[in-house]
Amino acid sequence: MRILIADKFPDDAIEELRAAGHEVEFAPDLDAEGLVAALAGFQCVVVRGTRLTAAAIRANDDLELIVRAGAGTNTIDVAAAAMNSVVVCNTPGKNAVAVAELAMGLMLAIDRNIPDNVADLRGGIWNKKRWSRARGLKGRTLGIVGFGDIGAEVARRAAAFGLAVVTVDRSGRSEAALQRLAQLDVTTVPDLESLFAVADIISFHVPSAPGTAGMIGRELLAHVRPGTMIINTSRGEIIDEEALLEVVDDKDLRVGVDVYSDEPGAGENTFNSPLARHPRVYGTHHIGASTEQAQRAVAEEVVAVIQSFASGQVRNQVLG
Ligand code: 3PG
């Protein structure tokens, strides 16, 4: 196949694809507009956060396969792909540990005010008195919203920190998913309101989808207990950022976010997010999946997806 890789991707995985007989072009700096023309003549495109619009899909008749080197497919017009008989696949679970590690890192950073400690020291200020205040994590209750591969990895790490984990009970869980909850000693509560009412820390791990967009709005935030820590390493769209900012001071919330509703893509940009700039918020640059280990695992899975497709089999298909 002729494969266009339109995002960062490891060299050795590119070589592996070439060795398997594919013609690979590497263009990591392409953006959504650039992709419309750049895709001409390619049967397969590999992307991370680069947007794949309906226009790009419709304009390229040769396109057969879109591979998302990661989990979230909100940047790909999956409906347009289906309409044009283009298969969309992803690499679920392959970066779950990396995202969970960041979620734990944000919890610790918030509890100990690590970024502010560092900022003071870099500014030549020693202020042990100011920063010698932390609540501690042991014995707190962690509410995990979205208990897939990432939620489970967070629960595993939370257990080592002595956190009690709760999640929302929902119908339709497979036997394996129920077993995983039991193994990880996770308690279930009937709904999000109940979770918000008991959790000291709430960590979100749901995909961006019509049902999750804006799911955390004014109504639910009314149930958040004062002093709660909120961690979002999933997608910015799931939280009504304006509503969160309205309560963050009054409720003494501490927030750790890796994702934003209007975040720029890869690379450098200006970004004036009121959420990211708020002093009670520690933000990172959507780096949850960006460990070498995770990117290696993701790249291996991308190669497996492409090789399966080339031999007539579809692996990890994402349906709209
Ligand atoms: C994902 O959806 O896999 C993660 O959010 C990582 O996204 P990225 O590959 O754009 O960093």
C-alpha cells in the first residue's frame, strides 16, 4: 500500500512498514487543510491528533484505511469515512499505562503543589512555610469516571497509594469487566451524582462522543464536594469549562487537566485557555500518551493493523 504518516511516528516502525513492501511517506507537519491535497494517491493514512476531515476523506478516492495511532478518534470524521467505505482503526489500550501515569502524577502534583514549588525556587524564592501544606492521598476516595483500559490502570496505581476506588455501576458490563472491577476492589455507586458526593478525587477516562460531550456541567458540578480534586486526562469536551471555572474558587477545587475543549494540535502555538491559566489548575499539553514506552506499543499496533488490513483482515475497527 501507499501509506502517508501525517504525524510523529517512530523511524523503526516506518522502516518495518517499508521492509514489508509498503511505500511510506512521512509528513509529520501536515495539518487538516494540508491533508486534503497531500492524501492524493494514498491508500492508507496514519494520524495521531492531526484532524481528518470529511473534505479530506471525500477528496481522496484511493483512501481505504485510516489508522489512529492512539485511542481517541474524535479528530477523525468517522461518519464520512463510513459513507466513503474507508475503514477506521485505532490502537486501544496501548497507551493506557502512560495516561494513567500522568493522572497519578497530576494527583501528586496537586496535593504537594509541585509546580508552584518549582516556580518559586526557579524564581530564587525559598518558602518552606507556604508550601508545607498537603492533605495526603492515603485513605481518600478516588472516583473513576469511565472504567476502560485507562480507568483500570489508574485504579491499579491508586491501590498502591492506599486510595479507595469507586466507579459508576452501569448495565451491560461484560463478565470480564465485572471481574476486573472485583479484582481491583472497586466499589460501584448508582450514578455520577453519587460518585461526586463521595469522591475526594475524581478522574475522568471517557472517550469524546455525543453522549459524553459536556457531561460535566453546572448541574453535576453542584454535587462536587468542596475541596475535591478533579483530574481530566481524557478529552476537554467532556467538561463545560466555563461551568467548572464558575465553581473552582468557591468550592476550593484543585484541578489537573491534560486536555482542553479548544486545544491546538501538535507543535507550538499560542493558547489562551482561561482554564489552563487559572491558578487553581495545573495544566499539561495533552501529553498523556507521550511516553516512549507507549509510543512504541502504539507504533507496533499500527504496523499490526496495517499488515492485517493488507492481508484482508480488519483489526480494531472503529465504527461511527
Ligand atoms: C489518545 O487518544 O490516544 C490520546 O489522547 C493520545 O493522543 P495523541 O496521540 O494525540 O497524543
